[in-house]
Amino acid sequence: MKKIFRLSYVTILASVLLVTSCSNEPTPASDENSANAKTILKTGKAAASSGTRKLLIIGIDGCRGDALMGANTPNVHGLLPNSVYSLDALTEAPTWSGNGWSTMLSGVTHLKHGVTDNSFSSPNFGTYPSFLKRLETYNTALKTMSIVHWVPINTYIVDGIDVEKTVSTDLAVKNEVVAALTNDNPDALFLHFDDVDHAGHSYGFSINVPQYKSSIETTDGYIGEILTALKNRPNYANEDWLVIVAPDHGGIVTGSAGSHGGSSYEERNIFTIFNNKNFTSTKIEKPVDPTTTITGKFANFNSNSIYASTTNALYNFGSSSFTVECRVKTSGYSSDPSLVSNKNWASGKNRGFVICANTGGTWKVNIGDTQNRVDISGGTINDGKWHHLTLVVDRTAKLVKTYQDGAFVGQAAIVSTFGSLTSGLPFAVGQDGTLTYGANVNGNIAEVRVWNKALSEASIFNYTCSSVTASHPDYANLIGYWKGDNGSGNSFTDLSTKQVALAFPNTPTWKTSAATLKCGTGSGVVPKMVDIAYSSLQWFGVPINSGWSLDGRSWLPAGN
């Protein structure tokens, strides 16, 4: 994944560039209704905008937020007193630069723009162009510019704008941007620095790596020169600049070097800074990660014959949207035992769904219709703690989404030809739909919830550690709720209005357990990569056409 060569102007063949160059769950606009988002929009109030609106986006490839804040970066730090910003923002997986910059500039995820790596083999920028092109279409009088180090940005992602310049060093990027701000009159300027990512690949993505830290500090110096040139513009007093700073991905240390391209939190975690002279400093943080102790007497699923099931047809979902949640506590298992399922898990293409434990101590979800399948893997669960797992099948949006402990894990597209999920098999906890699958989880399963709708991220997050009551905003869509803490007997009692009991064919052992459950260990409602294009368009007052199908939302304060 390492970018080996520093590339000059775009006279070099694109095929060579792609071989040598390298460099998630969009938050829908409805999440603005969450308590967290309301607080941010209220506390980030800005004075009325004055002057001609301008935009500068500073992209720093592969720059981790913790390293940026921990390094000597006075110029970036100097933006924060007038910024809405977050160190807990998220980019999309897989965390290649092709995906990251495509997502930032288009405002949609790879499920729409079609770029998952650096090959750009089947991009869809005709339907989902960069926001810079949308600005040009909205107002051709706007001067739009893109000045970058990484060639594929201007080769593939950006087109139809006034100025595209691709240069061979970060120093050259800085010089070109300073010249543009000094001698030209850009309205929207995107720039891309690449050296931080080079250092990360060569030495490791960590504040504890001297070469990586030094590269960040050099880049901050370039940013200082750019901001000075911006403020020295003759007409600066009559201009209203929005300055956005963000990377395309994070990274990890692997041996004596570093990498990215996976879906780990360290690779997906980014920072975003939205700066304007009228903004009040507002830090957007993921909710605090409290630890809750889950105490009770739970069924021990320690053999293949210990499971609970029902043949009720409520849980064969056909082509409808639905959500399934459960909690699991296990210290180990073998193979891929089913936690909650209504399908024959012998093949992922079989009709139905499964939430299962997975090899390597993790978990996954699967849906199938005999011809197609969708699979998403999750994080570690074999640590003896409770983990809350969620599967969302959204037929309207044609997406499968997963969450662990309230945190967004990943999403995948459902093809338009995906058929019915009705398997005709029982709905089971601790087994698949055949009730004969050969692996068992060896632990506890509880708090099983089934909804006949696709729950929102906010709804999932807010009830990760809470029981469901009639006050839940989606209570009318709850069609099964088995807390699983009966303490004795041979059934799970259904606390939903449907009252469908799950029966055990063999009475399980009920064991008293007190173990922790992490609440809010993931994003909550924080900025996502797709939000940058949306916020930029809003800054210029561009009406957001629903037909564009943008995946983002705006983080600009109320009134902007």
C-alpha cells in the first residue's frame, strides 16, 4: 500500500501511478435530530456571515489526529479557537486513499462512487461527481481549484473545474497554493499533502515515531505559510473563509513500518476541523465510554442441544427491512456457531440471516437468498465481557449495516436483484434455522431484540446498554424481545407485545453472571468523511438536490 514514488505533473501514465500509489456508515441527515447533534448545533453558534464566501480544504494524507495534536503544530492548533472540530471523526473502510479522497470529495460512500482501492477500476463519478464540479454547475462564475501531490485525485476524482494542478512534492503544493491565494482569486480551493502518509508507511503511523511526527510538523509549517497568504489577501477583510482540515484515513504500526487499508478503528479514525473567524470553538466528541455491569442469571449455551427457538412466521422477513440485536458473553468457541439465525448456516447463500461468532474470536453477519450473499465481519467478542451486536437490513436504502456495542462496524450493498429472505425455518437463539448446526458458542446469549424496521444509528447507540420499554421511539416496531435473564426454566419470555416465547428442547443450566458491557465504545454521532462535501456545498448556499443521494450532513453551526 505504500506510495513509493513522488510523482510529477500528470504527463505520467495513470497506470503506473496506480501501481505505485496508495493511500464507515454514512450519518444520514436524520441523525441531526439526535440529542448529541442538537447540542452541537446549539453550542456552535456563529455570528452572521459577512463578506464573499470562500473555501479552503487542506487534505493531509494519512495524518492521525492524536499525532497531529501531540506534535508541535501551532498553526493547526491556532485554528481551534474558531472551529467546530472532532478528533473522533470516521472515514470509510476499506481505508485506501482512493476510497478516502473519493468519499471526501463526492460526499457519498464507495457503495455509490464505486472506488474501494487505488485501481479506480469502475468509478461512478459521472453520477456522483466531486462537490467542486457541483459548485461549478451551480455557479460558473466561481473559481474552483484543486492542487494536489497524489496524481489520481485530479486524474480520476476531480474534473470539470477551473484549475487542476498536480505536482511532485508537498513543498510544490504549498508554493502553488500560496501563489494562487496571492495572485489569483479562488473561491473554492482543495489541496492535498502526501508526505505524512509516506512517513507513516516507511516508519509507522504513530506520534511515537520521530519521522512521522517530524513530517506532520513540517506540514504544519506549510499550513502556516498558506494561512498567512490567505490573511494577506488585499480583500481579506471583505471575504468570509471556511477552512477545512482533514485526512483521508489513519493508520497503524506494523513492525518497523506502517500500513492502512483495513477496517480497524485506528485506520478509520480521522479528525475534521471546520474553521471560520465567526465560529465559536466546539469540540465534537464520541460519547463517554462508561462500563456497565450486567448482572443476572443467564442460560449457558454450552452444547449444540442448548438452544431456544420458535416456528412463528413473524421472523421470516421476505423482502422487508428489519433489525436484530443480541448480547453475547463468551471466553471462547470453535468454528462459527450461530448466535441468532433463521437460516441453514451450511451455506451463506441459503435464505435468511445469521449473526454468528467467527473464527479468530470475532463475529460476523450474513444474509442470503440462494443466489446472492452479503457478509460483514465485526470485532473481538471472546474476552469474557458482554458485547451488544446489531444487524440492520435496510431494503429501502439497499444496505446491510452492523454495529458492535453501539459503534458502527460496517456496511455493504444489497444488489437490486436480491430476493426474499424467507427461509421457512425456525428462528433460533444459539443455533441456526436447522437446529442441528455442529458448533456452539459456549457462553451466554441475552437481550435478543427483533424489529420490523431498519433502526437508525442514533436509536441503536442510545439503547446499547438500556432495556427496551414502551418509551423507546421505535417501540411499535418491536416484534420480539427476549431479555434471557429468566434465571430458570426452559424458555425465553418475550417482553414485546407479540409475546412469542422461545422454547428450549433441553433445559439449560442457568448461571449467575456479573460481567461488563462497554456502552458507547464507538462513534455515536460524530463527523464522517462524507460530511465534508455536504458542508462545503451548504457553505455556498447550494440547494442539496435529493436526487444527488448524498450520504452526508452539515456540521456548520446554525445560521450557516
